Amino acid sequence: MVYHRHALGIYTVLFAVFLFFLETTWAVTLFLRVCVRNEGSRVLKCWAGVLWLDTWKKTLLYWAAGGVFLASPHRLWLTPVAGGLLMGLGFLHLLLLYRRRLDTKEALLEAREESYESPDRYEEELDTSPPEGTNTHTDSDTASTHEYILQV
């Protein structure tokens, strides 16, 4: 489109560069986590601002750009294709958000199930015998109870 001197051409190229940056943020995030050890560094604080634009925000951005490409095709066959691909990419980011939410719910349920473990697991560890030096006699055994009291 830039070659054919369309007004939308320069914006298409700039958005393509921005799209490349947004789609490679996961790799940059991985690199920063490995290389930058200080959690309070300025680089990580700045990068947290970039990561703010994630999943559902990317979906809205991609759908808006795809809508622009589909609304004004400029007699070029690649603009509707680019618009459709952007709409599809936005939908995939929406599915990614849904998957993350499901994973979060499953992790919370697993943590909840682990907190309600059965007491059978701990019965083996419990020592049911009374400690030494304590009264092991029952109230029905009065003769031995009297002897125990006299010993104390």
C-alpha cells in the first residue's frame, strides 16, 4: 500500500511494527526475568507498563485495526486478508484469556482440595499410647485407681 501511495499505507507499516513488538513481548519478558535479578529495577518497572497491554486489551486493539482494514480495502486484495487475520488474532487472544481463567480456577480448586485432606493420612503418624507416667487406669478399676493415688 505504501508502494501504491495510499494514505493508509504508512499506518499499516507502523502498525505491523507495533504488532511485531506486541507479539514478541513474551520472549522479551523471559529474557528480562533471566537477566535482571533486581525486582525493583527501573527496567522491570518500565516493562510492567508494556505488559499492562495484554490479552483482552490486545484483542480490542487487533479488532479495531482489523475493522479499519476491512472497512477501507483500497482495491488491494491484501488489506481484507490483513483485516481478517487481525480479527482472527484478536479472537485467539480472547481464547488465551479464557484458557488462563480456567487454569486459574482449576489451580484454586486443587489448592482447596489439598486443604481438606482426609484424617486417615494422619492416623498412622499419631501415637495413641499415653505418655509415660500418666494414669492409664479407667474409673471402673477402682482398686488400681486407689493404688495409683497412694503411689503419687
